[in-house]
Amino acid sequence: MTNFAIAIHGGAGTITAASLTSQQEKVYRAALQEAVEAGHQVLADGGSSLEAVEVAVVLLEDSPLFNAGRGSVFTKEGKHEMDAAIMCGKTLEAGAVAGVKNIRNPVKLSRAVMDHSDHVMLSGYGAEEFARNHGIAFENEAYFFDAFRYRQWSEVRDSNMFMLDHSEKKDEKFGTVGAVALDKSGNLAASTSTGGMTNKNYNRIGDTPIIGAGTYANNATCAVSCTGHGEFYMRAVVAYDVSCLMEYKGYSLKQACEEVVQRKLVNMGGEGGLIAVSSNGDVSLPFNTEGMYRAFKRNKEKTFVGIYKE
Amino acid sequence: MTNFAIAIHGGAGTITAASLTSQQEKVYRAALQEAVEAGHQVLADGGSSLEAVEVAVVLLEDSPLFNAGRGSVFTKEGKHEMDAAIMCGKTLEAGAVAGVKNIRNPVKLSRAVMDHSDHVMLSGYGAEEFARNHGIAFENEAYFFDAFRYRQWSEVRDSNMFMLDHSEKKDEKFGTVGAVALDKSGNLAASTSTGGMTNKNYNRIGDTPIIGAGTYANNATCAVSCTGHGEFYMRAVVAYDVSCLMEYKGYSLKQACEEVVQRKLVNMGGEGGLIAVSSNGDVSLPFNTEGMYRAFKRNKEKTFVGIYKE
């Protein structure tokens, strides 16, 4: 039997049982379950891993719970600037967008860049112009407005502080969503999407849209989507490092993920996690923070949904 | 004796003896020699590899001969949008800017991002705001005007064609400059800077400012700066791949460079080259195109300057 699998994440950070009410926890679990099962259904029906990760990420972007798409945090200017990427493990083709505003689903725009441009990465108003030329849906500011995010931003807007997500000031949560999948044809895909850091300025670009850092897929090894303190993920080229450890050192997916997340990133001070699926259907969801919103479903097995450390 | 070395490039492509007059060749050789020797002098005087690569790249940016800084090509809008990155092999710290306008020396801005921000990568007007806040020099449009570049752009401005550098239409030259260095303390550094593709649009970002793709340095292995068809370099995570082949497979610098440039990139259709220096002072300057503007100088050895295949 051919394995097929999908894993998703909705961000990592200081997420503890004490920080969520049981009602909040229920809402998060339901959203993760819905997204992973929608992506899994695509795979079960014989669809491609690219379709599956896109379907799952769209649902996470459409949820106000996660820092991506609709739930994106506020920048220093009170706007929403989003990044996203997608990569095909079969062809090594990729598409990415950085710093786009008013795009309903940045993941769909990254897919359009991959499918319909000669480029891998577009940014800012140029990426928005490309979106208009390719029928990508836009939304007005009201769509992205969320009272919780606004309050969170209001607390730091006049400071030079930035927050990595909807956390208490001393906490750190890394708001990103992502999905990785292996389809029945043995093809891998990865996608990541984010609204970045609360109160970010200077058009900062994090690891999410960087192929090799926040997002990577290669049928020879694995598909990876990261969530964490992006600057460390960029400097450590995290997603491609997991792939290289498998390809060049013969590590298993689990070994490679442990080496990168629990040793290399920890030594650098880089907090976060990642989700990964290998070409043989192994799934790994490591994180070095207190929690990570995550889920996976493989073949006809039961859906796993997790938030805290097990 | 401790080895120290610097290598630079000024772009790769269909550069043949037939395509340059002997006067043009002389001018290019002199510019390359001046830049590599200025960087080398920093190292000889006990300066850091970071200083050395910055000094060399500034000279290449200031020359109208190369597609970076002053010599940047025109975008579809008739503007100049530049990208640059710098990385320190000792600390793995990095700074990068994408899509910046009117910055005299993008490499200096990338250095300021590394030294004075919490971020790795800034873009567009946000990066320019950061530049103003950190005393980075701006220039008006006239500074970047070059009759040759303008003519080149005029030929394609009303088309959807883009050109990868100041080449005839069917040729391909990849306009980028870069430097890699090893200093007497054993520290590596890499930097890359570019004006992108003639007539580019949609705020395309190439490999130059992507840590791991166009630029990477790690004292454990090597420093790498790339020049080529950026999309392929991003998908192949070229600079970090060279490093991983050394670290994880025990390849020599030369073996790693050959594997990536002459096999992997060639198989994908990715044209270009790179310059690299290892922690023990080996230098490699591979390219799979007809030529690459390049130079290196190690210890007190004679300066090497090359344009065509040897």
C-alpha cells in the first residue's frame, strides 16, 4: 500500500494548558481538525499533495484564530502585510510572495506565482499587481480587522517593540500556518503562510516565504513547513537543512528534525518548531517551545490533533 | 602561516572574447583587479572578512560596468530596484535588503540591517526608511542613469520580456556582484549585490538577498556568493547546498562546487556560477556559462583576474 499523509501547524510558542480556557482549546482543536481533514480528503480522493496543502492552508488563513490571511496581526502602520510560499517536491518548482496587503489567501497567490510566472518570489505592490492580473481575490481592511489583534497592537503601537504573535508581552508565540503532504503518487509538497509579527516595521521579511528557510519540498527527502522566530530560521536555512541531513547523512526524518530543532536551533537561541513528512510517509512535528498547534492524518488512521507537549 | 583570501565576481553569462573589444576587456579587468586588491589589502592589514567583502562590493557597486549599485539595470517602470545581502561566517548573523531604490550602496545597507536591527531581511520602502534612520547614503535617479543600460531597456520596455543583464537578447548575462573572504583570524564572510533583471516587474526578488540561496557563510565550511539565473538558485538553495555537501558529505570545496554548479544546476537548466572560499583558504570559481567576471587573491600570491573559460 502506498502511504499518504498530511500534517499542518498553526504556530508555536508559549502555549500552555494554563494559557487557554477549555473553550478556547476546543475551538483551536476543531479548526485544526477541520483543516487537516479537508487536506486529507483531497489525498484520499487521489488529489495531489499541492492541492492538499493549498486546501488546508486556505482554511487556516480563513480562520481568525491563526496569524495568516484573515487573522493576520497588525504592522506598525496598522496594516496587514502577509507572506506565503508553496513548493512542489516533484519538480522543485516554487512560488512565494512577501509583504502583500489585502490578499484574501496569500497561499493562492504563491501558487499562481509558481504556476504562471517565470519567477519564484514577488513582493509588495508588484505582487499585488500580479494578483490583479491573475484573478486573485482581494479583501478590504475590514475583512482583516479583529478586535483581539487590534487590542494587542494598541498595547505596543507607540513603542519600538514588536511581538511575534498574539501573546502576552513576555511570551512568545510564532504566528504562522503551514501544511506538508505526501500524495498517493509519492509526490511531496509544502506550504507556509503568515501575517508576520505584531507591530513589525521596515517591511521585514521572515522565513515563511524563503525557499529553504521556512518552506521546502523535495521528493528525494521530505517536505517541511516551519514556524518560529524567523530570523533564526533564515540564518540556519532550517527547512533545507532537514532535507540535507536526510540526503547527505542518511538521517531518518525524525533524526534530521531532532538535530535541527532540538540541537542547532536551541544552540542559536531560535525558538519554534516545524512539521515534516518524508517520501515514505513518516511524519515529524518537533518544537522546542512549550506548545505548537498541530495536526496530522496518515492513510486511514485516526486524526491526531495536538497543542501542548504530549 | 594562516591563509587569507578574497574572491569576487561581477556576473556570469555568454561572455566570450568575441563579445568584448580589447578595450572593454581591459576596462573590466582593471575594475576587477582594483576591487579584489582593495579587499585583499583589508585582509593583509589584519581587517575582518566582513570589512573586506564590503570594501570590494562597494567598489563594484560604484562602477557603472556591473549590474549593482550605480550600474543597476532599469526595471519595467524605468527605475532601479536593488537587492543585497551580507553574512558573517563566525556568528551566522546576516543582513539583507530587497527591492530598494536610490540607495548608493545596498551592501552598506545590508550590513546596517545585520548590525543594527533585530531582523535579517528588510524590503522596499521599509528598508529605505531604515536606511534614512541609519545614515545610509541616497542618490537621485541621475546617479543611476547610464546610456547603455537605458538603450538596453528601451529595446524591451514595451514587451513582457525581461533580460538577465546587459546582454544581447539571445544571450544571457547575469548581472550581480559579490565577494567572499577568509581573514587572518579564520573568519569567513560573503556578500552579494544586484540591480536584478532588465525590465523586471512585479517586484521580483531573486537569489541575491536570500540567505542560503545567493549568499551564505559559515566558518565550519565556506563562504559563497552566487551569480546566475536566480530562480534556479533559489529552488536549489545553492549557497547552502555547497556548505552542506562539505559539512555532511565531507566534500572538498572544489568537489562541492562542481557537484552543485556543473551537475545539479546544469540538470535543472540553471545557468550561472559562484565564487567560494573555504575555511582553510581554498578558492573555487565555478561557472557553467561561457564566462564569468571574476578575480581572487590569496596571501601574497599574484592576483588572478579572469573573464572567459581558461
